[in-house]
Amino acid sequence: MKAKIIDKTIHNLEGIILELRGDIKNMLRGEGSTDEGGFNGTKGDFGAAGQENYLREQAQLSRREVEKHEALVQQLKNTNIENENSEVGLGSLVYTNHGNFLIAHAARPVVLDGADYMLIGTEAPIYSEMVGKTKGTRFAFRGINYIIESVL
């Protein structure tokens, strides 16, 4: 199950990367410009040069997002999820009464076989509450009482 969750997460991230790359191409082609040579923004009119600079800046921001997502894909591919775990740690799949967690790297939640899975990293505040715990253990996080139903 861990591999399926990672694979679906990677698939989702790769879709985001493709979308961002398409947006970058459109920005660098200058799509969205008006025939009048400028557009009205919240801070006044921008001529063609101002619009071009704006689109370049937006493309650069999107490139950074692509790089972040590509790095996350590599981190997920390198995460050791092969071992079965009896206690919560990196690579664990944790089922609780309030949700399912894969301890790998922070990414958007995924739905697989009708169940939601939250991907969290070891830097997540909830991880510090559950690390080292085993099946049947209780812990509280932000006023919610959790029971660990299983750890894989």
C-alpha cells in the first residue's frame, strides 16, 4: 500500500509539473497580452515592456515551483518504505481513528481505494506526537485524541 500511495503522489506531482511548464511556455510567449500594447493592472497601466517583465518574473516563480516539485519527486522515490514497522517512524504507514498518515515527505493528500492518506514529513508537528508510538497507543494533537489503529 505504501508504494501505491507514493506512486499516486508522484503521478499527481508530475501532473502539476507539466501544468506549470505549460504555464511557463505561455508566459514566455507573451500570451495574454492585449492588442493595445498593454494591460490595466492594480497599480496602473503597463506597456508592452512592463508586461514582458511581469511575465518573465511570473515564469521565474513558476520555475522555482517546478524545481521544488521535482525535488519532492526525487525525495519520494528515495524514501525507504520497504520495511514493515511496529512503531511510527520514517517510512511508516499509520492508520488512526482520525486519518491515515504516510511518514515520508510533506505532499498533498491522496485518495486511494476510497481512503484518504496524508503525506507528512518528520518536521510535521503531529509527527513529534506520534513518533515511536505503536498500535493501540493514544496521543493528543491540537485538542484531538488519536488512537493508532495500526502501523505498517
